[in-house]
Amino acid sequence: QNQLGTKGYKIIRAICHKERIAILQYIADHPKTSMKPIWLNLNLDKSRVSVHARILEETGLLINKKDGQNKRTRVNQKALRELKKAVDQYYTSEVLETLKIY
């Protein structure tokens, strides 16, 4: 049985982009941040950060909460733990041996 499922594959696909990984890392290091510091500190276009953040939010990796006129963003730690568990279960030593990945 496939432990990753459709959602797991979408999450993996979402994090397979260096800018999304940088955004996730920035938000993890700066909980409850808004988007402006992200695009300023990562030196990315505002529109690129917006698109990447939307993809990460759609997969459940980011959580946005309204704070007055601003949105505060944080990493969904539960989603990351669930992903790690699914990957760990899926990529057992038997699967890795079959794929000849060590």
C-alpha cells in the first residue's frame, strides 16, 4: 500500500523547489511573519513569493492567520511530521534496496 498518497506527493512536489525551501526555512526561523520581510530578505520578487506561498499553503505546509490587515504565516509543524512519517514508512530498507539507493 502506498503510504504517501496523493497529498504526500503534492507536498513533496511543492518542496522540490529551492525558492519554496528557502521560504519555508525563513518562515520556520521567523514564526508568524508576514510576506514583506520574506521577499525583502530573500531578495525575491513579491509576486514569486506570493505564488510559492500559495502553493505551500494549498499543500498544508503553511498556515496563514489574519492579524488586522496583515496575514501572519507560520509553518505547519504537524504537516511536516506527517510527511516525515509517511516518507519513513514508504522508504523502508526493502524499497531502497529495490531501487538500489543507499
